[in-house]
Amino acid sequence: MCDVITAGELLIDFTPASYPGAPVLFSPNPGGAPANVAVQLAKLGIQVGFIGKVGNDSFGTLLTECLRSNGVNTEGVVKDNDYNTTLSFVELNSNGDRSFTFYRKHGADTRLRTDEVDLRMIYGCRLFHFGSVSLTDQPSRETTSELIKAAFKCGKLISYDPNRRPALWASESESLDIMRQGLPYCHILKVSEDELLFLSGTSSISEGIAYMVKQGIKIILVTLGADGCVFSANGFTGSLPAFAVNAVDTTASGDCFFGAFISRLIANGFHTPESLSSLTHKQLMEFCKFASAAGAVCASGYGGITSVPDLKSIRECIDKTPLRTYGKDIKRTF
């Protein structure tokens, strides 16, 4: 049995591999947010399994082998004979921030059916993790919903990363409605500032956090890129600046942050929703600092899974890399 099960998209990110003045070239890299989280957990010693669907093609084989070689249980990976593995092309700006163009019309990741999933993987885990990309289309929407409800009914910890990808939804109103449906089941939420304000319908981080607390969410993590992160749990809220690294590609950086944070919870005995009430402010600070270092190391390299750091790299970042100094231009008011 695995401590953590993640479910959702497993795809190929085509990442820019050109140099200035050369034709645009792309390098295929394994990715998909829940898969990135799974690999980060595995690299930090957590027993983790993945549930998802790929095409019965060369990319599907590459992705499955990539997870397996990184220590992720792939018994939940299904291959589709009718639809190809989903592809994404990544565009990077000068700060390493990325945007995506998806080749996903009837992509294999959207075709996962409930009858293809072994719920015993959910029954045997401590924490179930999902994202919102698997909620964009049927039948994966219904399948993901069934997994969430099964985990909730069994009293499992549930973590949610509502990755906002407007191009994948039929409309903004549909995305807001469906993405919000995951909140009442969630104990641990990781969002960007944009996602927090979108889902909460508020205009500030503090208001957004208050909204999430009213949904019953125990731990709220807000990632702010180079500005660090904000965290809230058990009645206290705090913030941390980011590590001062040279970010070249932020793909999977938030996933590494979340995976590293979850790893600290599991490793320190937080295995049930009830146990989160004993999480102290000091522990939350320590876990977020560890998570921030993981995200920073990932952003220092190119690609998704290829840049997921191990424990040694994270520790070195914490020990040797200074934190950014908040200035007037990036100072946040909460």
C-alpha cells in the first residue's frame, strides 16, 4: 500500500531548448502536475502511487517508465488504444515564468473511466491528491469526482491543487463552478494568488484565505513566485520570502513545493484530517521553508519531472541560498 495516491494528468511538456538566434526547438519532458507531485514525494522517501491514463504509444511508454524509474507505483496507470498521450507546449519568458498550449482534444488523460480504477489504492493510502485539470472533461471529471468522494468517505487526508488553465475550459463560469466543487472535500489547498482570488471571488489574499477557511479547509498555502509564499492553519497566518535563485523555468515549481510540503506532513505523523489540528506554527513555518526550497531548486532547471529535486539538493538550498529581501516593490500586505 502507498502512503499517498495522486491522480490526474500525465503528459509530455515540450520545453524550449533553443539558444538565441537559433530556430525554435523543443525538448519533450515528462510532466503533468499530479505526476510531478508524485515524483517529488517519491524522491523524498514517501511511498506514492499514481492514477491516470496515457496513450498506448511511445510517449505513454516513456511516461510510465519515467514514473516507475523515479520510484512511483504505476499500477494505476492505464493505456488507451484509441487516444494518444496528451501534449503541451511550454513558452517561457525572461523570468522563467511559463504559459501552456495544450494538444488535448480527446487526449488520453481525459478518457480515464471509473471502471478502470482500482479503489483499493484509495482505501489503502493515507492521503489522496488531485488537481483541477482532470475535471475539465468527461469521463475523467466523473472518475476524479468518484475518487475524491471515496477518499473523503474513508476519512483520508485530501490535498487539492486547482491549477487554473482557462484554455482547457468551455467557459470561465464553468471552470469556476467545477473547480469550487473540490473545495469542500479538501483539507490541504495549494493555490497561486491568481487562483485564490478567482476561486474566492475576493480582492486580497487575506480575504481569500478567510473564504477558504469557511469552506472547512485546514491548511492553505498561497505561492507567490519570487515573492515567496503565504500560509495559514489553525488560526495563524504567516509568510516567507522566496530563496534567491536564478529561475529559468518555473514549470513544476509549484508541484515540487506542494509535494515537498506533503512529504513533511506524512513523515511527521500527520496522517488524518484530525491530526492537522495539532500542527504548530513552528512546524508549519519549517514545512513551508522546506517546500519553498524544493520549488526554488526546481525553478533553477528546465522541464518538469527532470527538475524535481532530491533531499540533498533541497537541504543544500536551505543551507547555502539566501532568502530574498522584501522590498517596497514586492512587499505584500495581508
